[in-house]
Amino acid sequence: MFAKFSPIRIETRRSKDWTARIEGGESFEDIRTRFIPFVEALVAAPAPGPVLLLGHGGTFHCMLPIILSNVTFDLVIEHGMGHTSVVIAEQRAHGLECVQWRTPDSAGFAFDEMHG
């Protein structure tokens, strides 16, 4: 899976330098500063029905392990997040949890079955 990631992203993940960025780009910390408050506001004032978030895979790759209680950075790398990936999450008693993970090249899996 690492072949899909640029060398700077791999090195940033290894070194945990969350402020590293390529010229003109955002760092992990920049993205976190924007994304986390947005999701926290959604959770604090839930919509009456499902909410669909569309975004760049890089953003979700970095942020899902922070907002979903049962997702880790290693899981994201293991299962990938390609174009048209779908991650379904639900609000549970102790936070947001991933309940299904689908990538374009697979039928996906029910999260509880695979990582219960």
C-alpha cells in the first residue's frame, strides 16, 4: 500500500512531524485545525437524518483515525482509501464508529465482523 503514498507523506507519518508540508500544501495540523471543529459541530447538533461528507481522500486518510473511535492510521493504510471509497460511520454511546468500509476494488466489509 505504501506505493500509493508520496515520500513526504510516508516520512511525515514515520517522523510524526504533523507540521510538515509541501510547498503550497497543508500540513496534518492545518487540516486537523479545520476538520475536527467541523465534525464536532455536526455531532453536537445532529441532523434529523443521515449526513454525507464528500472530500479528498487525503483528508479522510488523515482525519478518520482521529474522529472514528475504532479506526487507526494502520487500518487506513491496510485497507486503503481510493477514489470513490465509502466509509459509513454511526454515532454510538462513546463516539463516532466506523460500521462499514468499502473501496472501489472491493465489496468492502462490515467493520464489526472484521475488527469487532
